[in-house]
Amino acid sequence: MYQYFNGLVIREGTVGVPAEQVEVLFKDAGWARNTPEWQKEKFTLIFTNSTWAFTVWDNEKMVGMVRVISDQIMAANIMDLVVLTAYRGKGIGQKLVELCVQKLPHGDWFAHTSANNFSFYKKCGFEVRDLSENGTCTYYGYIQARKDGHRV
């Protein structure tokens, strides 16, 4: 699946995500540095072993990504959500979370993240219950199912 968002292309899929592009995003976010050559394949394998993934492209440059692990029935975890610094503040992250939740709209969603991202996840409809250094933001699909009239 491809779709356009503010002049960018969003691709859905877990296969063929280029490791070097993922590494650039992880370095920009401060999640990786000096990765040994023999370990670089992990940047592709994390997608291969994920349930869902979306990548955001500005021509041939990947500028954002999210990957999800889920049972595809009841629960899903956002494992990595990152947007290049130069592209932040343009709604890309929120769009990626929206696309994820659409995959399992009445499921329970979790995002393990640091406290500085809590406000972002709140804007995306998640609740933040743990206000310590790190915590899990949750999106309970059964609440949305009630609002949508699918559940009593």
C-alpha cells in the first residue's frame, strides 16, 4: 500500500526495508552509533520479524518509520517510531500512529517510550499512566469500540 501525505509517500510493508536507511533514522534519534558491519542486518530483520510497518519517503530518502508487533487480534505494541529531526513537527508521527491503530482499531495498543514522548502519545489518543522516567502509553481499543457502538 502506498499513500501520499503532505508531499511524502507512506509505504506499508515489512519486507525490503533498506538497513542503511533505518540506521540513518536510528542514528538521528540517538538510538544507534558505530554499529559493527556484522550487526547492520538487524536494521532489516527488525522489520521482517514485525507484524506491521510503515515507512515514510521523501523521494528516495526514508524520513520516518514505525514498526509494530501484534497478535493481530487483541493487542499491539509500537516498537519503534522515529522521524528525522528535519521532518518533525509536520504531523508525520501522528499519521504513522493513526495508520497503526487502523490496523487493529478495537485492540489494545501500547508504546513503551521515554517520558519526553508522553505528550505526543496523549495527542494520539493514548493514556499515560506511568509518569516515571519511562512508561507505557496505552490505547484501549475496547473504549473506542464502545464509542463506535460495537461493544456494550
